[in-house]
Amino acid sequence: MIKNNNLLKNISKCAKNEIANIYHGTRSRLDFTSKRLNDWEKHCIKQIHLNSAFVIENYWSREKAFRVRDKLEEFHDRNEPFVLGNYLKDELVRIYHVERIVPELKEFRFDPFVLKIASAYNGQPSYSGALVYQYDTVHGRAKSHYHVDTFTRQFKSMMYLDDVNNGNGPFSYIPGSHRKRSLLIKKQIRGNDNNKNNVFDEDEITSIKNKEKQVCMPAGSLLVFDTACIHRGAPQEERSRSVLMNYITPIQKELYLHKQIPSL
């Protein structure tokens, strides 16, 4: 049962989200027809519009991906306050603003191609708010809940530093679910009594759950996706997985500065 004050709050927030989604969707369609985008960029954006996500294999060479992975894993054993999590027992290890300790990663964080695609897809100027390294360990055996990061269009890019298959937690998502506005509106209004409002119970997505897709890809692959699609993480059943996550936002602002991060 939704309390009246929560219901009104949810309806108000939902209305704002849906108006923003329509506005920026219109802006995105106008950008798509502009001469600023080449055919390849338009293809990438079209795939995200249709399928929620798009993979570009060999964006980096496997050798480069492994080299960066190995360099970052060296920090796992160092007693640094910005290394969040213990790889020997925790589900994951994270380093926020990782380009501060591996300067060459600034090139990936501010990649002009990714930011151009993000801006055109989002229908507004978009910027990198943070680059985060995440190491998912074999200690996280359970799948995460189905969820969206946001109910409005938002862009994230991920660089995989390991080969990914069913044994080490492929990205799992429901293609096109970011366009299921009636389902997303219903969820925003209903909320969730037992978890965060952006988390779905399985019985809420029975009509589309059978479309879930897992993305297996070689190291060096770039995944770009709309975080308003319904997705979850598969477990690391056999081995770990390392990834770089670039959080793209419409505001030119550094995110996660409240976390323990490397000094400049």
C-alpha cells in the first residue's frame, strides 16, 4: 500500500521525469538528423535507441586492456585509502577517479567519440563525471536485482579489461526496455516497499523477462548503454572481472568527491 504523501511525491517525480524524457528525446532526434554526426556515429546511436546498448569490440587491443588491468590490480595489495574493498573477501573492489593514479586513462575518460555520442543521444551537452575502476570478485555469487540507474535517459560507457563470458559475470539487460514507458511509469508511481524505487521484482517484468540478453565480449570491448534500461549483473561464478566505468552526466561536475579518492 502506497501512503498518500509518497504517492503524490512519486507522481510528481514521475511527471518531471517523463517530461524530461520527451524533451531530450526530441532533442536527440534533431541531433540525429544533423550534419554533425557521421554515418558510424549515427549507427551507434540508432542501436542504443533500438536495443538500449551497443558493443564495439576491439575498441582497445586485448594487449592494452590486459596491461591496464594488470597495472590496476597492483593496487589491490597496497594499503591505500582510495582502494575501496578487499579482493580476498569482498564482492568488489573500486577506485574512483582512477585516472589520477594511471594518467593515460584520462584519454578514455574524456574520449571525444564517446562524449559526442552521449551528447547526441542524451539530447544535451554531456560530460564525464567520473571514471571508476571496478574489480568484481568470485565472492559475489548471486545475481543482482533487476534495476534501472535512472528513469530518464542517461548514458554510461564501460571498457572491459578481461574477456567476458558466462563464467565471470556478463552484463545482463533487457533490450529496448528503456522504451517501455508504461512499465517504467507504473514503477515510478508504485515504488518499492522492500528495496530502492529503481529496483524491480521479477513479477513486475514477467512480460519482457524472456528477452533478457547477456553480453559476452573480448577484453578491449567498449559497451555503451542507456542506464534507463532494465539490467543486472551476472555473478562471477568461475573467475573475476575488471572494468572501467565512465559516468556521463549533463552537468560539467566531478562526481563522487565524497569518496576516498586518489590525490591530484
